[in-house]
Amino acid sequence: MDYATRSPSLQRLDSDKGKWVNYQIRLRGLTQKEIAARAGCSQSQVANTLAGRTSSSKIYLVLCDILEISSIAELLATPRRSAV
């Protein structure tokens, strides 16, 4: 699937993953406003995407670059919890 295009079926970040991504952004000394500038959108769009209210391939691609994640699918994947 080509995630560089707009797709109404593009998955949204779940709440836990959005919080993790936001935390990782802050650890790197970046702000949502800086992410928005890189993605060419508004800070509110970044906030909505991280909260799981919307999805954006532009924002996902910037996040993948910053977090050194190889694909949007990997970014959106929900980690499995161990049964231990």
C-alpha cells in the first residue's frame, strides 16, 4: 500500500502508541510545532494525529524519519504484550 497518498482507510495511532511517540519527540528535544513545520501542516494537525483523532501520511513520514522507523506500517503497529 502506498502510504504517501491520502487514504480514508489510513490507520490512526492508538492512544498508547500516540503517547509513546509524543514522549519520544520530547526526548529528542522537538516540539509538535517543529514536527508540523517539517510536515507542512499545523501544530493542531500534529496534536490530533498523535491523539488518534486523525491520520496523516505526511506526519507519519516525518515521525518515521525522526524516530528512525523504517515504515508507516511499523510506526502504526501495536506492540504485543508478553504473557509473562
